[in-house]
Amino acid sequence: MTGFSATPLLDIHRIYFEPAAEAYARGREILARFPAAERIPVESHWRIPDLRESDPGDFLRPKREVLVLGLKKGLACRPNGRSADFIAPSTSNGCAMACAYCYVARRKGHANPITVFANIEEISAAIVRHAARLGPKPAPNQVDPRDWVYDIGENGDLSVGALISDNVRELVAVFRNLPNAKGSFATKWVNRDLLGYDPQGRTRVRMSLMPASPAKLLDVRTSPVAERTAFIPELHRAGYEVHLNFSPVVLREGWEAEWSELFAELDDVLPASVKDQLAAEVIMLTHNAELHEVNLAWHPKAEALLWRPDIQEEKRSEGGQTNLRYRAGWKGRWLQRFLDLLAARMPYCRVRYAF
């Protein structure tokens, strides 16, 4: 196992683990990396009463101090069509960061700390088999003109996951050797270890950005926006394809000026080599009542931006949840205004999808 950078994000005191994970080399490596941590065996990485019943106001401590180690059971690649052609079986879920709008399922408990899966070889083999069955991509689409793209970080941030194990490094190596597929993940964390993974253009990093002012309130425990933008050219020089993830677009007084300023900063920072390959996805805020209640217990100031029933309405999601989204009649106008601002300042930035 390679060395890992020191980080203020993690100070692991307790590891809940499925005993079967110890049969895998990656599981043993992770346990050995935190020798002083208390170890608590659990039947399932999803069902941990200690986490679910913890103090909802103490939201950040378990994200910093708790790690869950388990096995990924379902190894199917699911169709997507937005960020990627397929969602790959995940090597982790949960996050040490605490973005107030995060949609990731909180099934382990209110804080949803990181779970790492030890069976990386099985996960990687499933991706390789799936890509082999597909063969060459028959036609370009909005995801990619040439390759099948697999989202490998749907339920967490792999830049943070790479602080814990070599799972992310090994995924990058898998796609480096696939002739018809590339990996993709979004991130809000600057992890310089990624620069040594040698992706050779076969992994796409989607840098998630919003204006610095709302990010200070909403992007809790993430890298500052200025550090993220400065990291983009370095990622590209290291061999990554780099796209932008403008997400979420949170509407408030002055939002147009804030985003215009961010676009100007990007235009100044990004070299021509990045601009020539640049594309973005744009996602307007989605919220829900359950997350609203969670946030009120630990970060109520964020809800002044996120919980806006005066301009939001209920809508049933594809997964069956009742979410709050900006009102249909106005959302389209605001989204078009956003795209107009982007095109005016960064006309080279292709928008792959926006909703």
C-alpha cells in the first residue's frame, strides 16, 4: 500500500467492519493503517445502530472519526446517461465532507461517514467484463464522443477516498488499460496524490464548483473554491480529462453576479489546453424535507439558502422520493439565464447537460 497525505479531514478513532472484509488484502491494509482505532464487528455495513441513533446535532464528529469497512455485494453496472453512460459498482460510499445539500443516501445514520469496500478486485473485474461485453461505442453522445464512460464515484468523493486506500489508484489503472471505456468522478477535494496515478486520459475528473461566498456556507469541510480551480490545470497536466460540475446552482439575491465572477476567474486561470477539451454539467438545487430536518439540527444557517418554499415546489424523483425543486415555470428561465452567463464569459465550455 502506498503512502498517504496527511489531512485534517480524518482522525479515525473507530472502525465498524464486516468480519468478511478481513479475508481481503485491502481490508487488512485498511485496518493496519489505523492500528489505534477501536474495531467493532457488524453484520452489515448498512445497519449500524450506533450511527443511526447518534446525536443529530453532532454531525461532523462521526465524519471525521468513524470509518466503515465492508464488502460490495451488488456488482452490476447501471445505465445512467447524464454524467456517464453507466454507474459502476462503487468502491465506497459516504463522505468525510459535509456539503449541506448532499443527496447521498444516509442509510448508515444521519452523518453517513465513509464506507470503504475491501473487494476491489471483484469490483474492477466486474467493470472490465461489462466493458468487454459492450465493445466499441457505436456513436457519439452527450456523455462522450468515443468512449463508454463509467461513473466510479456516485456515492462519495473519490479524492477523499484516496486518502484511505489504494482503491482509487487501482480504478484509474483499470481504465488506463481499457480501449473502449473511461472512468469519471466528481470532487470537491484537492488531493495531490492523484497527480501520480498516470491516468493517460482515461479518467475524467469533474471538478465541482460554486461561487466562493455560498460555498463557505454550504460546502462544509471541502477544499476552498480557489484551490479547486487552481488544481484543474495540474490535473490536466497529470493526464486527466477535466470537466466542470457546476452544482448545485443555488438561487439567491445576487446569484448572477456571483456566478459571473466565478466564470471570469476560471477564464483567467485555465490554460488553452484545458479550455480546448472543457465541458460542463449544470445542476440546479434539489432539496427535500428529510435533509432539511437533518440540517436544522447541525447547520441551520445553510437552510436559509436551501429551504426556499417561496420559489420551490414538490416533485417526485425517479427514485420515488418527494423532493423540492425550483418552480417549473421559473426554473427554466433561471437555468437559461445561467447558461447565457456561462456562454458570454466561457464560450468554449460545452455544456453536456443541464437540468
